[in-house]
Amino acid sequence: GENVEQHPSTLSVQEGDSAVIKCTYSDSASNYFPWYKQELGKRPQLIIDIRSNVGEKKDQRIAVTLNKTAKHFSLHITETQPEDSAVYFCAASTSSPGQDMRFGAGTRLTVKP
Amino acid sequence: NAGVMQNPRHLVRRRGQEARLRCSPMKGHSHVYWYRQLPEEGLKFMVYLQKENIIDESGMPKERFSAEFPKEGPSILRIQQVVRGDSAAYFCASSTDRSKNIQYFGAGTRLSVL
């Protein structure tokens, strides 16, 4: 089955700096890669996703890149703000029936003002 | 659209009791997923269901845990004879047929076993 590894487990940056979180996956059939943000005590919320037919996607200060050959994808947050502080999870899945999404262990991002 | 609704939000049980967690998917969503999250840890997949069918239960413990998604009503995750190690947040997510990758999460049920 799919195995997703995420690094780093914790990340601390100064406000205004960039943050990068990296994930690798094992199943070459995976074709959908979402990123979720979870604030303390709250539900995970989808912030951006990418499918395997594109290499990069951007939404304001957030971007995701995908390298299918190397089987890794990354989340980039620019101009970080204190409200970006949260736990971020990557995930990978295929569109095959019975194949479900597997999550990375999470990265706790702290943005210091 | 009310989103994915889970209840109760908090559930306290004594060891040996049963816990029932409910999840109503978003309107129009026919796929439901259950995840368990231990404190300071990630989301662990438990089970994936469609209406009246269990599609993938590879993440669910073989004993004491069961899940269903009946034709009418919410999906239920049932934990029998709870133990302290079952204490966790249980999240439900749902998706549509056409974009079943994209999962939207409920607010979770926090189970505490005394």
C-alpha cells in the first residue's frame, strides 16, 4: 500500500520568511496530492491540491510542486504570517476504487512575529 | 450546505462501554472515510465506505471496531468494550462520486475513555 513520509516534523520561521514542507510517496500509481492545514483543536482543512498531470500549482502565498519521477511533492508558503501557524499534512491517493488516501505524519509550523 | 457533521463532539466512556460515533456527509456526497488522530500525531486511515458497502477497512482494528453507512441515515463508527488506548479524535470525511479524491472533514469526535 501507499506510504507517505513528511519532513520536517516541526518548523519554526520568522514572520515574512518562507516555509517549505516536503513529502515523499511510495506508490507510483498515486495521482492526487492534497495538503491540509489543521489548527489546534480544529478539523483538517484542504488548502491546496495537485494532480499528477501538472508539476506546479499556486494560490496566492501557497504553492505546491510535484516531481513524479522522484515521487516527492512540496508545499511552499511565502511571506509567512502568524496565522499560518498550524499543523500541515500532506496526503497521496489514487483514483482506483478501494485505494484510499494516506497521510503524512504532519509538520507543526510556528511563525514567530 | 452544512458541511460534514459529526456528533457528538465529545464523548466520555468508561472502560468496557460502547462508543458510537456518527457522521453525516455533505449533501451530495456518497463516500465516507473515518480517521483516527492520537494527540500530537497524524491522521490514520481506518475505513472507507459507500452507501451500504465497506470499500476498504484495512486500517481498522479487527476486533471491537466496526463501521457502517446505511442507505438512510449517518455513517456510524462503533467501538465495543472501549479501552484507554481508544482515546483519540475520530474524524470523518466525505467526498463525491465524481471527485472522490477531494475529502472534506468534519469537526471530529473526541473520545475519552476513563
